[in-house]
Amino acid sequence: MSKENIPVLKMNFSEHYRVMWPFVKPYLFRAILAVLLSIPIGALDSVVALSLKPYMDIVLVDKSAQSPDYIPFLIIAFTTIQGGLNYAANYMNTWVGTKINQDLKRVLFQKLLSLETAFFDAHNSGLIIQRFSSDTDTACNGLLANLKTFITQFFSSFSLVCVLIYNSWQLSIIAIVVLFCSLLPLTSVKRRIKKSVSKSVEESTKTFTVYNETHSGHKTISAYNLQNIIYQRFDETLKQIFKLTIKIVQKTGWITPLMHIIVSAGIGGVIWYGSTLIVEHKISAGNFVSFITALVLLYTPIKNIGKSFNNVQISFLAIERIFELLYLKPQITDCKNAQKLEKIKGSIVFEHVNFSYIPDTLVLKDINLSVPHGSSIALVGNSGGGKTTLVNLLPRFYDVCGGQILINGKDIRTYTLTSLREQIAVVFQDNFLFSGSIRDNILFGKPDATEKEIWKVLKLVYLDDFVQGLPEGLDTEIGERGTLLSGGQKQRLAIARALIKDTPIVILDEATSALDNKSEAIVQKAIENLMKNRTVFIIAHRLSTIKNADHIAVINDGQIVEAGTHESLLKQNGAYAALYNAQFKKS
């Protein structure tokens, strides 16, 4: 089984909006309204510049004329309208942006839930958080905020260019040429920063991983005095992020100063040529002041557009990373015309099963095994021999690389995943409990279970007295990963979750490993009740727990080296007898 590779996408400007369209479409009315509100916000920038022409010509040049008193009030009125529209546009953009962000996160989370175990083996928790959550914030918040900015600036620029042409077409030619020259450096931004941004995201995932490992492994860190080592790892990651951030600035930071220089040259050229036009009486002083004001209003956002454009490109790169995930194809899916597994009647058969996590490195080699319906089989052997891997193939956490597994005489890959897993209950070696209450965690096994059924399984795993003694009983919160319970209590709660599922196939992967001898003996009785009339796979290092299994298979180095009953294997005096004697033979 090869590691999952996330495909790398390359998109142009139009493709970014094309792939985002299905997420924008449900909120199209509000999105269009937000865009339409941005138009007058930008267009009203020209009011101040346009009003200065009559004011300058009438008041400052022709001093005998009456002052146009309405102009100051007109400027205040238009500015007030612009402020109100700006608030409404920000509100709409935030509303639409948050909705799109949440919809993206929902789709990504569904994708995450559909991915097979191999994906989680190949990628750390930091990558999951960064790629499936943080990237949507970067994409939506950055893109929509800057979209409003660009629309506003576009119509602001359009209206101001109209003011420029109205005042002097000659000066307008200089201004517009300079404007296009100042925007040329922006065309290379995405290409320059893409590699550095990708590496920066990769390093950022490591910080999430360190935080997660520090939370989950805080006891180990304290027990082994690992604080300095963990800190050094974290510090090294931050240093790498710093280097990449500086590299991005080195590649794009010169753009804004260059734009300042080009724009300043344009303003200087306009002032020089404008003075000539005034002297030649081709334009009035009012025209010139109005033109310069419009030009400054036009150039000011242009000079700072480099930074905004960088943010937009980072948002585009985040969109590409999002759709790299959405285009992922789960490797373990239902085949075409998959059937529903209704009832298990016959044996579970492993035929010439091969499996590898890494290509050309087999973990399981030509496994042949038949487990009759309603019987129990114990898998024993040296650590790392492939026992857990073998049982993980049954619910298709992984798919075989060769051979097949049969239920009711059919390859399990011909059944739907949901119906296959509905027939199997698993108690893992490292039992995972969810944050929430005791009741919540049991109901994950059977969501519609009654109160009576819950107490029945709690009694079977000898947790009923403990739960009854809690102030909130079944509704007691157990903390993240069940941290408020002891190891034995967590183990028994996981067994209760499997019990209430009431499935024909049960997998017990070291189900009693966290229990002391007394608790193990008690839970073993509950497990024996669970095993009645069910097909049970048991993995155990404590051979005392599997002596009564109907069949025992010894798996070493990915191969079945012995198989039989407890008594028959002891008589063979082989691998099983060696394991048994190592645990029980007294000197």
C-alpha cells in the first residue's frame, strides 16, 4: 500500500473562480449585492476631485464671484453615503464569505471522512488541520475581502480616469501610461511566491503537529524530561517559517517601492506638463487642481496594491490546495454495482492474501485461513508479525494487495463498505473515546439504543456500579479521548460500545491489555458472553485469554507458521509452545 499523494494543481485566474462557482452560487444574490454596493463606493471617490474645479475657478481665481456654498455640504453628503455603503458592503461580504468558508469546510470534512486509513498513516495531524481547515480561511477571507477592494478600486479608478480626461486629455495620456507601467510588475507575483508559500504551509503544518503531540503526549514529555527537545523542534520550525517569510518578501517586497517610484515619476511629469498647459491657457487652474487631486486619489491605492495583490495570490494558492484535496480519489470505495451484505452465513476465508504498506515490502505473505461462522480464532505471534494488519483487512481499513477475503463465498470488495462494517464490531488496542458523555460514547455503537440496553452492556463490562456512583451518571463528561477515566475504565467502555453494536463479527485487538488481573478476569467473562454465536477474531499477547478459542493461528513475519487448537499446538512443541512456555513455565 503506497502512501497517499496529494495531486498538485495549477490554475489560472478564471479557473479559480470557476471552481469556486458552486460554492458562491447558493449565495449569488447577496454576493452580487455586495459587488454592486462596491461600485458606488469606488465611483464616489471622484466627487471630491470633480468639485474642486468649480471651487478653484470661482473662489480662488475669480475672487469677485460668489462662493458656491453647496460644495462643502455636497462633499459631506456624498462621503456619508459612501460610508454607509461601505458598511453595508462589508456586512454582505462577511456574511457571504463566512457562508462559503463553512460550506467549503463541510465539503472538505466529508472528504476527510471518506479517506482511507492509509491517508492518515501518510499525513500528520498538522497537515490535516492546515489543509482541511486553515486553508479555507485563507482562501475565503483573503479572496472576498480583496475582491471588494479590487471592485471598489476598479470603479474608483474608472471614475477618476473620467475626471482626468474631463479636465485634460493631454495630461490623461501621461497618467494612464504611468498607471499601466506601475501594474506590470504584478504579473509575475504568483510565479515568484508559489514555491515559497507551499514550503511555508508545509512548515506550518509541523507547528500544528507539535501542538497536537504536546497535548496528547504531555505525560511522556514530563516523564522523560523532553521539554527542551520538543522546544528545540518547535523553535527550528519557527526559524524555517521565518526564512520562508523573508524569502517571500525578498521576491515581492521590491514591487511596492518600484510602484511608488513609477507613480511619483508620473505625478512629477503631470505637474511639469500641466504647468506648461496653464501658462498656455489650455487648461484652467481649477482643471489642474482637480486633475492633480484625481491623480493622487487614483495613484494612492495603486502604490499600495502590491501588498493586496500578494494576499490575493496567496488566497488563489490556498484555493488550489483546497481543490487538490477535493480532487483526491479515495482508494477504498464501493465497486460498481456493490451489493449490500445482509446476513453472514458461511465461513470467513482468506485466500492467498498478500499485503504491503510500502511497495515491494510484503507484511503479509500468502495467508490462507478459514474461520467457520460462529467460531473464534486467536491470532498470536511475535510483535510486528502482522496480526493487527490481518484483522484490519476484514473491515477494509486497507485493501489486500493480492488474493481475496471471502464472506458468504464472495469477495468483501463486492459488498458496500457501509453494510460490511455494519456487520463488524472492533475493540482496538489503543481505544479511542470521543469527547462527550459516557452515554454518547456507548451510543456510537448503536445510536437508537434504549436506556435499558445501555445499562445492560454496562453491567456486562462491570461498569454499572461505577456509572451509578457518578453524580451525573450516564451523562458524565469523560474529557477529550476519555482522559477523565482510568485505563481500565476506558477499555471497558470501548468493549461496551462494541457489545451494544451486536454484530455477527467481532474483532478484539488486545481488548484486555489495559486491565489488571482482577479486571481482566471479570471482563473476560463479558467477552465470552460477547463471543457466543459470533465469529470472533482475537489478538492477544496474554495467552491465558485465548486458551478457549476454537482455533489458534501463529503469525510470524507475515506468515502463518502454525494453526490448531491450544492442546494440539502444545503437543507440536513448536512456535506456539515456545510462546506459551515463555509466559507460564516456572523454573
